[in-house]
Amino acid sequence: MASSISEQLTQALPLLAVGAGQTLAISLLAILFATLGGVAYGVLAQQGGRLVRGLLRLYLELFRVVPVLVWLYLIFFGLPIFFGLDMPAFWCAVLVLALWGASEVGEVVRGGLNSLARGQQEAGLALGLSTWQLYRHVLLPQALQRLTPPTINIYTRIIKTSSLAVLIGVVEVIKVGQQIIERTYGSLLIYGLLFLFFFLVCYPLSLASRRLEQQWGNAV
Amino acid sequence: MTPLLELGSVSKQFGPNLVLDRISLSVRAGEVIVILGPSGCGKSTLLRTLNGLEPIQGGEIRFDGVLLDGATDWQRVRQRIGMVFQSYHLFPNLTVLENVLLGPLQVQKRERAEALLQAEQLLTRIGLWERRHDYPRQLSGGQQRIAIVRALCMNPQVMLFDEVTAALDPEMVQEVLEVIRDLAGSGMTLLIVTHELAFARAVADRIVFMDGGHILEQAAPHQFFDNPRSQRARQFLAKFSYTNVIKRKESA
């Protein structure tokens, strides 16, 4: 029963690695879709008409005021009931995190584009740039520099929040940890490892965000 | 000869404010027009209607005989009517050279080698070719002249200058005005909004004086400055010569 720590480790680590793989897969997919969706949101929020902006606002508020956990339950249990759609828990988690992340990234992108002086837009138009060229060469690159630090912070929040997926039955790193603890009672060791895992994934991001902020802070 | 630019009764409103009230003006090719007037008289707005940055609510604008309206391909027109702004608006994410080449390469789809040659000539002329790989923030001055080169590299027929020296340090003003004077001498059509009265007098073929959204006077420079017809123009000139005196006293 009371096996040595090194034995516990050799048993736990491979299992935890599989769970960590799931956590990272969910997070990376969610981050990817959140980024794409967020850029689309930001551009639409600036360019779109009243109706589009109203819908985006509604979407944003829904994700702001309703906890991510509630969204997870709603999608996971609601889709089969209301739409007869049976989506695996893994993809439910990706979907919810991506939608939530996109609303957060989108607001950052919108704010960044708005903060670029209107003059940049007019200077681009006056040169004869099309809307697409204006965004591609002038507005988005400038927005990107301003937005990267806050966006990276959102990424770390997505990674951390992915742990909620355990509650709809996704076997990710925390679930694996709990399973090991149930069998070995080595809770301190396992939670220590989980702590280390999230720290090692998120701290470099946090560091990079701060670096870029300093580096680009006075660039634009 | 048909005028290059012709405005017929152009009106522009911002909400309830009538900023341009039935403005009519015709500009011949090669003419240098300086638009003067107190702040808020609509002179900047007038320039901005000419390249579609401000849509108009009444009247018509013709460029080279063609009506400019909601259906106009403004991207095409803007390649022929360049504009330079008060706070230059260089793109901070691009180097000097990239700023200048963006329009020629992306909008006009010109050969890089050919556009580069023109950029070199223009930047050399203003003495900033050596700084071509710098970003705008790395320059201590010359941003406005680069903005002018950026517009010129599109080979426009008309250039619009919107108070381009108003935000500059005094020592930079001269350099920018010289570039514009060279352009005026080269036969390009220019519409210039400025508060530099001495410059206006030296460079203009015609002064257009605006107040309250109207054109009150159009005259040759010597006529306008020596014998302004309207009361408003006389007040305007008196006020400016007064502030010029103050300025000179301060700098002395």
C-alpha cells in the first residue's frame, strides 16, 4: 500500500501524461478557434452594421454573465435533448472554451482596432487601399502588436479553465489525477504534480506576455 | 478647356450642422489653389469630399469630367488624387520605404524594381533615402515629407494638402513648404489648406477664402492680400498678421 514515492511516480507519470495530453489538446484547439473567431469578431464589431454589432454584443454578454461551467452543462446535456446531437464530451469542452475565448479575444481585438487612430484608416484609404488591404497591411499588424500580450493572458485562462471539462466526464489531467488518488491516496504528490504541470505550461506564456509588452510597449 | 475638378453646389452636413453650403469651385489642371479661412469654416471638409473621405449630401463633384458619387470606384480616384494629412499618419508598423511602396505595389500592382526606382528618386530628393529602413518613430523629423513622398509615389494628378505644417515644429515647417513649392513649380494640380499666409501668397495661383461653409472670395493672391473685398477676409487677415507679430516677438 505505502509504496515509495519513486514507485508512485513511475506509475503515475505515464497516466498523468495521457491526461495532460488531453488537457493540452482541448486547450490548443480551443485557443486556435478562439483566436480565429476572436479576430473575426473584432473586425465584424468594427465593420458590421447595427444588427451585426447587436448580435455580437448579445453573444459577448451571454458568455460574460453565464459561467463557463453552465455553458458546458448546457451544451453537453442540452444538445442531445434539444437537437438530438450527440457530441463527445471532448468536443463539447473545445466548443465551449472556444466560444468563450472568442468573445474575450474578440473584445480585445475590437478595442485594439478602435484604439488605432482613425487617421491610420484614412491614410490607408487615401492611398487607394481596399478594405482588405487596409486590414492586412496596416490595421491588423498594428493591432497584433498591441493585442498579443492581453491575448496571451486569455490563452492561459483557457488552459486553466479547461480543467472544468472534468465535470462533463472528459478524462483529462485532473480526472486522471483523481483516479490515481482514489487508488493510492497519494493526494499531496498528485496535486503537487498537477500544480507543476499547470505552472510549467502557463508561466512561460505569462512571462512571454510581459516581455512582449515591454518590448512593444513603445513601438506603436 | 474643361476644368480638372469641378464642384457644383456641394453641400455637406454633420448632423444638423451645415459644414459646406452649396460650394461651387472649378480647378484647372496645373493650378495651385490655396484655401484660407478661420478654423471650422469647412476648408478641411472640402478637401476630404474630393477623395471620398466625406460623402456629400447635395450638389456634384466632377473629376476630369466624370461625376463622383456613391457609385464611384473611389480606390481608382484616390490613386489620382493624393492626400497628405495634418498629422501625417505614416504607418508605424512599416519602414519608411515600405510606407512609400505600399500603394504602388499593393494598389497599383507595379513592378517592384520600377516602383523602387521612383521611391529612391523621391526620397533622395528630400534627403531621406539613407533612412529608408528606419521606422517612422526612429526619425527625429521628416515624417511629413515622407508622407508627401508616399502620396507622390502613386503618380497622382492632384494633391490635397490638409494643414500639413500645422502640427510641425517651426524648423520643420520650412522643409515641408519647400517640397510643396517644388511641386507647385512642377505643374501639378494642388489644393492646399494652410494657415501659412506668406507661403500662401508665394505659391498660390488663386486664393479661395471660406467662412461658415461658404466661399466668400476667390482672387489672385496679391488681390486677396492687398485688397480683400469682404469684411470677414479683412478681419481674418488682420487677426493673422497680429498673431504673426506676437509669434515673432516671442521667438525674438
